[in-house]
Amino acid sequence: MSIAYQIVVCGSVVPDPLQTLEPVTGPGGPALKNEMMLPAILDPWASHALYEAANLAKNSPGSKVWLVSLGPKAKHQQVMMTVAQKVPFELVALDGPASGFTEAMEVAAALAEAIQAIPGLDKSKLLVFGGWESASRGAGATMQMVGERLGITDQFQGVDELKIAADGSLEILERIEGGKHQISKCAGAPALLGWATGNLPEPKNNPQVGMVNMRTVMPALQKAKPVKLAGEGLSFASVSLPKQLRETKIVKDKSADDIAKEIVEWIKK
Amino acid sequence: METILLLAHTEADGSLAKSAREALRAARTLNQALAGSSLVVGLVGENVQAVADSIAACPATKYFGVAGKDFAQSRYASDAAAAEAICKSAQATIVVAPATSRWARVLPGVAQRLGGRADTHVTGVADAGGKPAISRWYYRQRMEATLTRAQRPWFILVDPGSQTACECGAGTAKIETVAVNLPDNCKRTTVVGIREPKADAQTIRPDAELLFVTGAGWTKKQADGQTHVPEAEKLIRGFLQLSRASLGSSKSLVDQSGEGQAVLSFLSHLNQIGQTGSTPRHPKGLSTCCHGEEPHTVGWRFINERRAISLDPNCGWARGKADVLYVADAFAVMGKINELLAARK
Ligand SMILES: Cc1cc2nc3c(=O)[nH]c(=O)nc-3n(C[C@H](O)[C@H](O)[C@H](O)COP(=O)(O)OP(=O)(O)OC[C@H]3O[C@@H](n4cnc5c(N)ncnc54)[C@H](O)[C@@H]3O)c2cc1C
């Protein structure tokens, strides 16, 4: 029995990890210096969720993938130029801040509302995917809140593998302490999975996929609903960069023997 | 007046994890700092009496417990029901919990259920003029913030390894049992097992003194124009066995193994440290054959003493970030280190 899933992936945009980031105090609280100028990418763990979703959809005929994303319209536009070429999906864009300093609960409310508004949503077929943590807030909190709002209490975080059994039940591998995985069996959809790295490499850009996706991406961006995040009740006292520089002693011209001795002594100290 | 609830779960063997005692330390810090606050304990597990007794000398005024077979497993639906029931019974305004995989999965959802807020990866708690404040990192450990919140209950998930464990002693705790009847729809998921590498292939050791970081240099062409991957594998494996270090890796190296190239067989994405990997806590770290700029070296943000071996004297991984950089061939140095360690056995 193959189930036609409705797979909704939640993923926002984050600054390219290669960028230098500096906190500043903006009118609405902390922000990043030149935030709007920083090149963006789709959040890395959410990207893995998207690739896993596309792979599952490919193997479960009749399935469909949506990408629900809250972020500034201009950033979406930039990021979609590449992401839309990766795998087939329909974009549901929300226009608002993607800052790490926004409140998870408020973001979750906006995402859940957008998911509920997807026409023809059928909870018995619904799998909600996301990254287990963002590269911005890095909290691993939003997806659980989205799940609660949708009434989904079969939730998994740090997922590296999802297998669907013949009876439609799900077998899920979640990261736990000490480099291990917990294996769970879930009766079936609806379920929510916060993905870690999973098992799939980044798909190569495929212009044909891009062409098909762009038919929905552009209208989705045009009608992106504005979302205000007030950060109610949340006050930042400070945001600062760590004291970065250590006095690095550079040891050159020592023999491997001497270095080895020094390191072993240090390890055993 | 704040009611501070330490919320913990038992481990598979029925014990209390060190991370729970660390969270207890954070809860006590808040309790001491906030005038008029009270400290209570909530426990979830198959059987919670022994764990409650093990910390009974702490100044908690009450103990709440949800126990039974249904609560032995680490599962969202049952854990959410248990945590929700305890928070309500305790009328908790601040919930301090260890950020274990089990609690991290569920407590933000419970905060949503109770109309509160949740902060995870918390590394410090403090008194900010009579109000509780926390510290946590943003942008994958690249900047640290201190913040306060008006909403309650406020769930504070404390990062394991960030606090000293509370050593309060044992006694006899009187537990108020909180009854939770789990409906069938909370039992759609069952934990069926744990997958772990074989003992000799287990390379992630959170309690190790040393984090050993390997970079892509191990698989690159060396001075003789050849790669030496089997030798690299032997050296690294040998060092891990002799030193009992935990193995971390750069993204480049684990990505290679994911894409089917001939690389180190025991590496997986679980070993990856850095922006899109983990940021483990160990007293010492030794990196080998790594190169990376600040954004990517966050993998050893929480390593106290750091040394690096690289052929590159300008190594971005080490300059300004390590205490010592050895400009040397890691193959030669690690070979000698293994000899010395073997001779000491
Ligand atoms: C979206 C994104 C996310 C990222 N996330 C992460 C992350 O989570 N973690 C991470 O680490 N990086 C991350 N990166 C960065 C990226 O993968 C870097 O390229 C990587 O960290 C650098 O890899 P490396 O240190 O293994 O090796 P390389 O850059 O290949 O450097 C190898 C080093 O080894 C040295 N070397 C070679 N042979 C020897 C020898 N015999 N003895 C001693 N030294 C030798 C060389 O001199 C060189 O300095 C990310 C990048 C992006 C774009």
C-alpha cells in the first residue's frame, strides 16, 4: 500500500555561514549588522528536510511537497534562485523577519496558520518536516510548537532516517546522546519530523525542476502574507561576540618526536 | 513569587543523569537569587522514587512524579502529557530542565500547550535585578545573548556540561504522584530500540577529557604526491583506542564519507562539529589537518584548552583560536604519539 503524502517542510533563510556576523542593536531589539545585505541560503538542516521530503514524495506516488517559509521577500527571491532548482515543491511564502532573535512561539503561530490554510490539507496524510534546529536561533523549538498547534503529538527531532513500512507505519531514527540513534515506530501520518543531516547528498541544480517550480514560486512571493513578530515579553539585555582571540603559540621546527612528547604530557596532565 | 520546578526524567537504567544534576544546580541558583521563590522537583520515568531519594537532601519543598511503564520510553506524546501534568500540579512559573534529547524533543511543545515560552541551549542563569535572566548563544554559537522574559511558565533547558553538577545528597523524598491517563492516541509511537556502533567503533564519547578533531587534510595528497587514507585511518583509530578521546570532524571530511569516496570508514555526520554540526564540551581539544575560518571553528567553542597540528602556519583553525599550533606533519606526529601512549600502557 503506497500512501500519497502531503509533506510540508518548514524552513527559513539564514545568512550564508561563510559570512562574518556582528550583532547590533536595532529599533526592535538585536539584529545583525548589514543584515539585509548578507547573502542568504536556505537553513541547512531545513534543506536536508526538503531533500528528504522530495525523495519520499518521489517514492510515494501522488505525494506533494510544500515549502513553508517565513522570511524577507527579497531574501526569498535570492534563495529561491538556487533552491527551486533542487527538487520539486510548491512555495508558501510569508513575508517577515528571519532573524535569529525573533520569538519561536510567534514564528510557529505564523507557520501553523499558513499550513492550515493549504487548500485540501488532509491530516491523515500530513507529514510536517523541518530542521531540528535553525542556523539562526539555533533553538530546536519552533517545530514542536507548530506541531502542537496542528494537534500532532507524534513528533521526532534530530531525525536521520525515515522508512515507511508496507502497512504505512513509520520507522524513525533520531539522534540521542553519545552518538547513538533511538529507533521508534509510529502508526503513520500525521507526524512531525525535525531533521538532522539525514542520508541524502545535496541534489544537483536541475534547470527543468527550476522552471516548473518557478511557476508557483513567483506568484507565492507576490502574495506572501506580511507577518509581524513583536517579540512580546522578551527583552535582550545584551548580545555580544565572544572574546575571540587567543594568544596562539606557534611551534615550528620541532621534531615530530618532541611535539609528540609535548602533546602526550599535555593530554595526560 | 516564582515557583521553580526542576523537571527531570530517569535514564534507561533508572538513574538520574549528570545533566539533571546540572539543571538542578541552575534551578538552585535561581532559587537562591530570587527572593520568595520556592524550589520543587518533578520526575518522569517508569519508577521515580529512587531518583527522588538520590537528591532528597536538596532544598526542594515538594516532589511530583509521573511514573509507570508508559513513561519509561522517550516519546513525545507521553512525555508531553507527563510534563504538562506536573507543571500544572506544581503551578510552576519557571521550569528548569536538562537539555537532553528527550526533553529537547518535547518541552518546547509543552511550553506552547501551557501558553508559556521556552529557551533551549541555556548556558547560564542569573538574577537581573530580582528577575531571572538566562544566557544562550545565537547563530550557532557565534554570539551570546542575555535575556529575560515576562511570560510564564518559562521553560529553561540547560545545556549539558554547562554547569557544575549539584552534589546534594540522598535521603527519603515524599513524592506526590500525579496521575496521567494516557489515551490511545498518545501510544501511536513506540520506541523499539537503540542503534549504536559496536563498542570498538563507538567514537563519540561525551565524557572524554579530550576531543580529537580530524580534518580533510588526512585524505589529501601528501608530500609524496599520494593520499594515505588507510594509514590515516589506522593512526586515528589507534589514537582513539589509546587515548579514549571523543572524535569530532570537520564538515569537509564527513561530507566526503557521505559521498562514497574512499575515506575514514568510522566517520559519520554524527561526528561533525561546527556550524552545522555539534559543539561538544570537553576540557581539551586537539585538532589535526583542519582548516577553517571563524564561522566554522565554532565546533570547539566550548573546548577549554586547544591545540592544533597543521602543515599550514597560517591555519585559520588555529590562529587566534588555539593555545598552541604545531606546524608539522600530523601523520608523523600522531604516529609518535601512538607509540608513546602504547608504551605507557
Ligand atoms: C553551509 C556550510 C556549513 C558548514 N558547516 C561546517 C561545520 O559544521 N563544520 C565545519 O567544520 N565546517 C563547516 N563548513 C565549512 C567547510 O566545510 C570547510 O571547508 C571546512 O570546515 C574546512 O575543512 P577541513 O578543515 O576539513 O579541511 P581543509 O580546508 O581541506 O584543510 C585541510 C588542512 O589540512 C592540512 N593538512 C594536510 N595534510 C596535513 C598533514 N599531513 N599534517 C598536518 N596538516 C595537514 C592542510 O594544510 C589544510 O590546512 C560549512 C560550510 C558551509 C558552506
